[in-house]
Amino acid sequence: MIRVGDAATAPAFADAAKASLADGQLRRNVRHATDVIRTKRAAVVEEMPDWEALRESGRQIKAHVLRYLDGYLEQFERNCTAAGGHVHWARDADEANRIVIDLIRGRGESEVIKVKTMTSDETRLNLALEGAGIVPYETDLADLIIQLGHDRPSHIVVPALHKNRHEIRQLFMDRMQLGELGDEPAELTRAARAFLREKFLRVPVGFSGANFLVAETGGVCVVESEGNGRMCLTLPKVLITMVGIEKIVPWLQDLEVFLQLLPRSATGERMNPYNSVWTGVTPGDGPEEFHVILLDNGRTDVLRDEEARTTLACIRCGACLNQCPVYRQTGGHAYGSIYSGPIGAILTPQLQGMQHSTSLPYASSLCGACYEVCPVKINIPEILIHLRTRVVEQGGAPIGERVAMKGAAVAFTGGRTLAMAQAAGRLAQKPFERDGLLYDLPGVLAGWTATRDLPAIPAQSFRQWWSTR
Ligand code: SF4
């Protein structure tokens, strides 16, 4: 079954956004965190004279990969297998989860340490593991906060961005049974370190996602900031990696482009503190057994749509979220998916199916800020419009819009019907007209006149004026 977290059953964006907008603390936390990251990103991008050339390289590599994805995946499988790795193919979330569970059970283990992975959030792996009697331990600090608080991620790079340090301190004290704890970042990190270190040293199965797969070598690359990933990737005896099929790059040298684009766009760093690249297994060094699960889960359907397939070029940097005026007001939970913000608004409906399409493609002002910062130049506004078209074609547009469009279609069929519609409009607008503008329109139009100028229909149409000349 294709699954993107809980997206299939999530409420519509507009309804969920109301709860987020009413939470002042959440909005302050989101605004502060995105402001900090935006400022850092702008500074490190500004210092790169070839930033636009890098973006174009990133775009071209990804476009090439999407064109020849099948061949590169098979090349990756051959090279990874030759290096001692095991490659598994998963059509959907359930199949991927089943493979992970079978591998862990096959080793007779009941615990696994995890490094941040969006694909496992996508498949709801933790739920499946717990259902199978396997205990997952999140080791990324933000994911640990989410797991301990039974919370949901609200940002694709900084999942606990909606929490401030006072809230995290309380959570750690409650869930780690700590007597006293300060709320300085260093103290919180020390507490997490003590909590996790014992698990790193004891649990023999590690689980990761991947930022990139390298077809040329069969290698896998993970970038991270805390070092927890390096521990998960090197200490366990068995390492399992789950990764979306679109994460492949043809050559090792392609990482030169993405390892510059990603950290600057994601966290405003010149380089990620930890960049791990491994290929298969090496006797006496790191895990003895390595498995990689290549996850489809709707991606080949996205690939089929030529106008929207560049969605799969995303490198999950989160820059579009930080820049988006809608995300900055609502935070991530309103999107009802682990993928939030502008990328979530185009990725979730395409992966999950159209359940979400009726609301998420409309969760944007189409201002274009996301496109401007995207390191691989995904034209998100264009894809949003394309998805809105699909919503309309499937009869899922908002009722007001459908009625208005049907009326417009009738009015524009000929000069007479247009003149009749204009005459009716002039009559209907009279109670709301002042100085050539309309005010306080009722019903679904109220939102428009509350915030924007709406010119009244002129007393004379162009055709009427022309005929009197
Ligand atoms: S769409 Fe672009 S900006 Fe947004 S997360 Fe993906 S790569 Fe980053």
C-alpha cells in the first residue's frame, strides 16, 4: 500500500491551518527558527560567485537522472552487490517495512537504532516495527524529541522546529526521568548524548536513510550535523538503509555539486560536519552486513507525469519551507504530511494520490519565493498550477470556484451572453459599489474584498463605447 505518513486521512489544509494559526507559541517558534536559517543561508549563498551555475548543474544532473532512472538504478544494484551489499526493491510502504522487519527478526534482534530518515517516516516504519515487537530508537536529536513527545515532524530538515528549548527541557525531564536539567542547548545535548550513548554501544542493528546513491560505485551517502549518523552507520553489525529511488546520481563526482548546494540551502552551513559515503562492506571495518531498500511508493507514477516529474529532483534541503510566507504562518503540521511547505504541497498529492490534491496545491500564494531559493531550480509554482488543473479535471476544486468557472464558461460563449452577464453584474453590484470599487461582498467573495481592491463592472462595456464613436 502506498502511504505518505498519515496524509491519506489528514484533514484539509485550510481546516488544519486554523489550529496552527491559533497557536501563538508555535507561530513564534516557527518564525524565529526560519528567520535564523534564512539569514544564515542568505549569507553563505551570497559569498558564492558561482551559485547560479551550481544550481544549474544541480538541475541538469537531476533532469538527466530522471530521464535515465531505470538504467542508473540497475547500475547501482550491480555495483553495490559486487561490493558485498544486498539490494532490495520495495514497491510500496508495506513492502519496505516488511523487508526491514524480516531482516531484523532474521538476526534474532528486537531493537534498532535509527538515523534521521524521511522515507521511514513516509512508510510509518516505527509503527510497523513496534507492531512486530521491535523497539526503534531515534538518534537524531530532533527526531528523538519528536519520538519522546509522541509528536509529528513539522519541518523536513528541522523536524522539531516548532518546539523551543523550554518545552524540550520539560520533555527530557519527564521522559528521561531526569531530576534537574537546565534549558541551555549544551545541557540538553548532554542529556540526549547520555541517553543515546548506551544504545549506540549495545544495539547491533542500525537503520538509515540516504541523501544520495552513487550509480558509478554502488556507494551510499548520508550527510548530517550531529555525528549520530556516523555512529549508526559504523557501530552496528547490520546496517539497513531505506531510500527513495530518485536519490541516485550517476557519478561520484556529482556529489561535488550537491555537497555544496545542500548544506548552504538547508542549514546555512558551508559544509555538513559529517559526510559519510560507504560502499558495500569492508571486513573488519564497520557493519558486517549491509542492505539497501530502494523504495518506489508512488515515485514511478510521479515520473510518468512530464509536467510534474521534476518534483523528484528535490534534495530535501527545506529552503522552500523557510522562505514560504504560508509555511511561516502555519508551520508544518497543517500540511498533514511528513513533507510540508511548498515541496510537501506538490509531493504529497502526487505520491499519496489525489486525496490531498483538493487542498494542498492551493496552500500557496504562488509568490515564487520557493522557486528562487530552490538549489535544483524546481519550478514549484508551475507544478502547483498543474496540480490545480488536475484537481479541477477530477472535479475536486472548491465549490465556489467550480460555480464561478461554470458561470464564466456560459457568459463567454458569445457576445450576447457576455452582455447579459455584464448587465446582471451591474445590477447585482449596486449595493456594494463606491467610487468605482466594490466593498463588503457577501459569501465566498467576502475574503477577496476584505483584503483587496475589486473594481466594479464599468457602466459601459468596450463594445458599447466603441459603437457610439
Ligand atoms: S523543493 Fe527545492 S528548496 Fe524545496 S526542499 Fe526540495 S530542493 Fe529544497
